[in-house]
Amino acid sequence: MDARRQVGAALKANDDAAERAARAGVDEAKRALGERGPVWWTDGAPDYNRRMAVNTPYAAWYAALDGLESESGPSHASE
């Protein structure tokens, strides 16, 4: 994403105005992608975002991961 590279360049150049403009560009892109802003889905499911897994209905699943990770290293869903 160009805006992310512009943030890095602005930080390196120590240019506060350019950094603010680049960060605004990052925010605009993320909002356009639905990553920020109001929730756009309405499936009725509770939102467990920003909660520890042990404090959600996924606690048992999370606890089971500990045994798997210690035996064979971290578990990766994409593998």
C-alpha cells in the first residue's frame, strides 16, 4: 500500500506534516476496505474481538491448543 510506504518515508525524513497526510491515507484505505469504521455485517453473532480467548465461548478450544503447541511447536491454520 502506497500510503504505508509514505508513512515510513515521512518518519525517516522526520516530516510531521507528511506523516499526518500519509496516515490519513492509510486510514482512508482501511475504511474503504471495511477494516475500520462502523461494522458492515449483521449476522447477529456476538463480537468477541479484543477479548481474551479464555473469556469467550472459545475457552475450551484455546485450552486444547496449549498441548498441541508444546508437542509440535506453534499451530498454523494455513499449513
